[in-house]
Amino acid sequence: MSISRQVVVVNELEVRLVQNFEIKTELLRNRIQQYKLAEWLGVSEWTLSRQLRKELDEVTKNHILNIIRKKVEDNASANSD
């Protein structure tokens, strides 16, 4: 399986667009579940899932990415103590 910016190709047969690729990639890279991100954002898991179905505007996307990165940094500094 190969992953590019907006397209996922599985066995070179199936291709589909991935909405909010950057957010989903950060979640996967940092092993964060969507329900945890929803908790940090103060919304339900279902609300977040519904929001991620369509591409978010840049301001919202950057806000979410900043929250993810801050939580990862906070967790890293807590583990190093």
C-alpha cells in the first residue's frame, strides 16, 4: 500500500480521495485515536468523524494540527521527566 498527499492506492487497483489527509496522517503517525482528538476539541467522536468527511478550511485544519502537535509535545515532555 502506498500513500500520497490525497490518494490512497491499494495493490495498485483501488484509488480513493482522502479528506483532511494531513490531520489523519498526524493521528496515525502519533498513534492518536480520533476519539481522543474529539475529546481535546470538546466535541463528540461522531461530530469529529462527520466533520472530517469533507475537507476542512485551512484555519480549522491548522487549529486541529496545532492541538495535535501541542498534545504530542506535552506528552513527550511529561515522559522525559
